[in-house]
Amino acid sequence: MLVDNYGRVATDLRVSLTDKCNLRCSYCMPPEGLEWLPGPELLTDDELVRLVALAVGEGVTEVRFTGGEPLLRRGLVSIVERVGALTPRPRMSLTTNGIGLARTAQALADAGLDRVNVSLDTLDRDRFVQIARRDRLADVLKGLVAAEAAGLVPVKVNAVLMRGVNEDEAVPLLRWALAAGYRLRFIEQMPLDAQHGWTRDQMVTADEILGRLAEVFALAPVGADERGSAPAEEWLVDGGPGRVGVIGSVTRPFCGACDRVRLTADGQLRNCLFAREESDLRAPLRAGATDDDLVARMRASLLAKRPGHGIDDPGFLQPVRPMSAIGG
Ligand code: SAM
């Protein structure tokens, strides 16, 4: 098992398939993009599937493919198929901006993908261009429809609200998601942008989001037992069955129940989104390490997991890697 010193067991593996992205969301990366990881540093499909298989052997039951933009990874469908053939078969989901999903949703579902999370911060085309610096709202909306049609359900939609940009969209986004049958979750903006421009006062907090929603909807909290280790706190909307979630990573941290571990596209294991240290699996793997060696490294990484992300600690330092290179 991948267990830490506080008794938390890692069962949810987030696998970054690439650090590249076709959007340039202002809270994530600069307009010119970033220096992408050199190709030879990326895990090959075989290397990646081997590491995922070892993690599954250590008790991982959920695999989430992410990035960067995972739909940009050539071989994605085959990776999903291969991970889906592992025993025991992990549940598999994908976090994506939805661009290109209209073309690939059915193939991904056929390969065994269970679900998608699509990121969408606004329903307004001009604002989309302002936030993501690309005119691709229509593609995202088409991707969402295709995901639902392919049975990649429940389709979850992740939205980040920013002060003075789209904070007024909390209610319209929820109305839209309820009508379309998508599960909307608002994510607090985190200090993970490549530009290091995050400030606490610019962040729209979970309380603010809930306050705005409560002006229009009746929100009833879903029980803590149902939440388990999920990052989103959920509320039934107007008596249900529609729901809304809020991921208050900054103001309502959920580190005590964390069951996540991350593998970057270049083969570094991270025991926390905010970790400042990583465990290199790629170098030993390429030097001929045995499965036992690699598993020992995974276990050691988890043992070094801190009790919390420490954003509120006076000595907090943003991780060197931005979100896009960690795998969100
Ligand atoms: N490209 C994919 C996507 O758009 O979903 C996967 C990677 S993206 C980094 C994953 C999620 O992280 C997205 O929902 C995005 O909005 C979110 N994200 C990126 N930077 C963030 C930040 N600084 N704070 C909170 N969420 C962030």
C-alpha cells in the first residue's frame, strides 16, 4: 500500500500525460506559453503504463489522466485501453479542456474511459477569449455534448472564478449545468500559476461562491460520509437531484482526507500538488530498476508526505512546477 505517516492511503493516481496545452488560461500560464518539457524526458507509453501498473498493484483504484492537456497526447486511446486492462481494473477519468473531445469521446469510451471532467470558466465567448486567450468556447461546448453522448458520465465541469473577470457567472454557470445535466464544481484559484501572480485578495473564496448561489438556489449540504476523500464539498440544489460542488483548496483544505498521489509526464512522483520535492522514477526505470525498486521508491515518497499543503504557513513557497506541468 502507498500509505503515509499520518495513516492516509493513496488510492487515486493523477497521471499527467503532457505539460503542453492549447489554451493559455491567465491563472495558469503566460500568453506566450512555457518552455515545454523536452520530448526525450517524457515517459513513453510503455514506461507510463508500467508505473501505473505498479501503482495499481499498490492499491491505486482510480486513475485520472490530466496534464497540460491530455487530449494532446498521441496514443491516449491506447494508454486508456492498456490501463483498463490492468487487474484489478482501476476506474479511469480524464480532466480536459474539452477541445477535441467531440472527435475522441467515443473512442475513449470504447477504450474503457469511465468519465470526464471538463474545465470551463465562462459561457461568454468574449470572456472565454479573455481568460483562455483562444477563441475555442464552441469547441468546448461540442466536446461536452459528445462526452455525454458517449456515456462518459457523470460529466463534471470545473470552473475557476476570478475577481472582476467572471465572478458574476456563478449563478449562470450553475443554471446552465443543471439544465444540461452536468455536475458543476467551482475550484478556488490556487497559487500554482507559472507567473506567480496569485494573490489571496484576488481569489474568489468558497464562502463568496456559496453566498452568491444561495441568493438564488436552496442549497442543502450532502453528508460528509458521501464525500469521503473527494475534494469537492457538495450541495443538493433546490431539493435535488441536481448538485453543485465547491473545491475550497485554499480556504477549506481537505488534506486530512487526501488519497491522491501524482505522476508527472516526465516520471516524477509527487505526494502533494504543493510538494516542493519529487521522487524521480524515470531515471531508475531507464537504468533498469526492478519493479520492487520502483515500488520501494513510491512507498518512500508517500512516507515523506506532509500533513497539509501549508498555504497558510508563513514560510509557504509555491512549488517550482506550475499546475500545467504537475498535472491538475
Ligand atoms: N487541460 C486540462 C483542463 O483544462 O482541465 C487539465 C489540466 S488543468 C491544469 C486542470 C484544472 O486545473 C483545470 O480545471 C484548471 O482550471 C485548473 N487550474 C489551473 N490552474 C489553476 C489554479 N491556479 N488554481 C485553480 N485551478 C487551476
